[in-house]
Amino acid sequence: MADRLRVGVAGVGQIAKVLHIHEYAESPDCELVAMYNADLSFCQDVIAQYEPLGVKFYDDLGAFLASGVQAISVCERNSRHAEVSIAALKAGVHVLCEKPMALTLRDAQAMIDTAKAGGRVLMIDQSQRYSAVHKTARKVLQSGILGRIYHIQTTFAHPGPEGWSPTSAWFFNKSIAGFGPLADLGVHKCDLVRFLTGLEAVKVCAHKATLEKQGTVEDNSQALVEFNNGALGTISTSWTCHGTEDNSLSAFCENGVLRLNVEDDPIVVYHKGSQGRTVFPAGAIQTNVQNMWWLGVIQDFVDAVLGRKPCPVPGEEGYKALEMVIAMEASIESGGWVSLPLPV
């Protein structure tokens, strides 16, 4: 056991249960030794499952970080991502942080700077990069067969976080969540567009509305994006998509159209002219109704910590996605276009 990485989880909520905890427990390179939650009454089910296996549970962050953990996932509520990550990094602990990595660019930069100063890995869980559908689509777009990208349309919509997490009230509190679906879902799509296309946003213009949910954040948002190749894009998010989930993307290109999760086949390319269509095989994308995901995020983090590969989603990548979201929020407040990059 001594040669295995001693790992822990901070914040034992739904994303920890669906992704982080079980992937650590299943990794041959890890020993899951500790978990932290400010109120342990919220995770009695996890305690009952893992305490008999020797995992220690803490409601004090300092004690958790001093427990011998070498690497942790930060699955806290959004407002604590930066605080807990920085505390861990200063304690010499490697960090995999959930998205959005912070609520401000200043905090996000502080996370990056702290990791660099201590020589520790800081990875952000932008999990849509790990879908087989998106990995395959990236290869298609970056192969050049579709030529220049002209326009991107992407949507992430579902009925709301109350159907995802049994302790969902915090999602509707701006002081804790920071945003509604603009960040909860939009930060996924901001990152995904960058990952698939290699394009960077240079201007955004956005609007949001609260149409159904009770709270201090929006439940719908819409953003128009201009990219550095001149292409335009739309990023739409919603917590009021009832009866289904929309996790789609279309890329209109010089030589045809790529559609992801729009039709029955997850990846379809329509070729320009009379050249027909091509279906690319790929597994189904994870959804919010699944009890567990197997994405490989944790093993990638562990491999980066062990020096086997570079960190696949470093803090700088999480920063870029967050910057787009914050620029959209600034546009909503100003009523006009906002240029990127933003000042820290």
C-alpha cells in the first residue's frame, strides 16, 4: 500500500458520488484514505459504505489536509472551490478541482499561481472532454476534412439541478453558486468549443432570464460569441428543459456540417454538395440521470501526479472557460459586447 497514491475527496456531494469516489476506489494506483465534508450528516450513505473500508471522514478541512492525503478532488460548492484548492495546494497536496474552478478570475489565477509556486498539479474537471463522442468529434474537426469553421451552435439544457442532486438548494443561491446554468452548464460548453475546434473567443454578447425557478440566479441564458477566425457561435443553457436533456452541438463548416447528439446517431457529418453523410461510431454521452460515470478523469489526474503524462486539463484551461462565462455575465450587466481577454 505504501507505493500507492494516498487520495481524498473534499465535498461529498452528488458529483463526488457519480464520478470521483468510485474512480479513485477502482484505480490500482490509489489508496482512498480520507474524505471531508463540512457537515457529515449530508453524507451518511457514503460514510456507511467507505468507513468500514478504512476511509477516514473529517468535518475539519485542516485535519483532512493533514491526514496524509497526497492528492484530492475538490467537489465543494462553487464558492469554496478556490478556497479549498488553495489551502490544499499550500499544504503540498495535488488538486483536481470541479468546474467552474472559481467564481472570479482573480481567484482562478491565485489557484494557478499557488500550484506553480509549490510544484503541484492543478487539474480542472471539464468532464465533457472525456466523452467518447466529443473525443471522436475533435479528431474529425481537427483532421481538416470539413475545412474552415463558420458557425457553432451548442446547447446544454435539462430540467434543473433539483433532479440531479438531493441537496440542490445551493445551486439557486448566487452567493454560493455564482451563476445559474450560465456556469453550471455553460462552462462545459465554453470549454468544449475550445477543445473541439481550437478556436478562442474574442467577443461575447449575452442575455439571461429567470422564468421558472425560485432563487437569485437565472434559469436560462443565451450567448453570441465571435471567435478568433471570424466565426460566430451561440451557447445556450437552460434549467427548464422538461422531459428530456439537450447536450448538442452543430458546426457549420466550409465543406459540410458536423452534428453531435442532434440525431439518433451521436456523430453525423453532412458533406458539401451531393457527397452524402458519414456516421462516426462513438459511445453515448453521459447524462444527469445516470448514477455513475466511468470517464477516466481520475486516472488521468493520477497519471499526471505520478509524472506519467502532462496534466490534460491544467488550471489555465479551466481559466479560459471561466473567463468566457464571466465575460458573458459582464455583457448581461452592461447590455453590450465584451471583449476578451478580460483583466484579472
